[in-house]
Amino acid sequence: MSHTSTTTLRGPAPAAQRLVDILDRISVASGKAASTLVVPMMCILVYEVISRYFFNAPTIWAGDLALILYGIYFMVASPYCLKDGMHIRTDFLYNRWSTKTKGLVDTVIYVFLYLPTHVLFLEIGWKYFYKSFRQNESIVSSPWMPIIWPLKFAIPLSVFLMILQGLSETIKSYYAWRHGVFYWENDPHGETPSDEGATCEAQI
């Protein structure tokens, strides 16, 4: 006599799973791409320190260029941080809630606060960048006077990527609310999929 048992955990709809996977991959790719800016930024700062303190020949461009690269890195990498739950939240309250309560609160916040405000930020950020691009704006406070629109382009780009990741987090939060289980890795709720909502089938 053979005994086989299977455990089935109710999961998200296949379409939702695929959409979350795509959106998460976009955030991971943009975060990894932005992280490469750390290398030239570090090289620039090291070059400036050596030039300034060893050869008494400070540059007029290193500080500005490092600042531009850091701004782009900081903004474009933000969706990756959101995906991994690394942004600040009121944990002293949040950690006391059940998975369903966390999912409900997060769903409400994403739908009624996060996504609408980011759509507004996207419109404002794009106008801010486009005006700078059209004027070929420079940093007038710098003797080097580099163009600044590449940094300003990072504003609408990062907001757009945050909207995409926000959609992913909304789907995740909805399923956490409805099923009481968080189905995805890097759980910002601090929990892993459990047997809650699971059905067991035994075949003899």
C-alpha cells in the first residue's frame, strides 16, 4: 500500500504572479544598474583627494560630477529598496499586526495615497526635467558649470519606476490581506508563507 500526500497552498492568480515577477525584475535591474555608478563616483572622489592633498591641485569638476552621480544613484535605486522593504515604516506598530491587517493597511495606503501622489510627482518631475533639458541648464553656482538635466531626468525616471514597484507591492498587499499569507520572497511583513489557508490532500 502506498501513501502519498500533497500540500497545496492557495496562491495568487497566475496573471498576478507574472505581473509581480515582471515588475520586481524591473526594479532589481534598475537597482543593479544604478549601483554601478558607485564605482566611477568612488574613483572620482579618490582622484580628487589625491590631487588635492598630494599634488596641491584640486579639480573644479570632481565634486560636481560625484554629486550628480550620487543623485542619480540614490533616486534610481529607490524602487529596489521598496521591493526589499528597506524604507522606513512605523515598525513599533506595524510588527504587532497580523499579516491580514498589514496587507489591508498597505493596500489602502498604496491605492489611496502612494499611487495617486506618485502620479502627481511624475507629472511635476517630467515638467521640471523637460524645462531644464530644453534650456540645456547648467549649475551656475559651479565654476565648471556642468549641465544638470541628466540629474533632473532621474527624478521622473525614479518616480516612474516607483509607480511600477508600487503596483507590485499593491498586488502583494492585496493577497496578504485576502489570504493572510505573504506569497513572495523578501517579505516586508517579516513573515514567510505558512500553512494558513492551506489545504492538504492525502491519497492512499
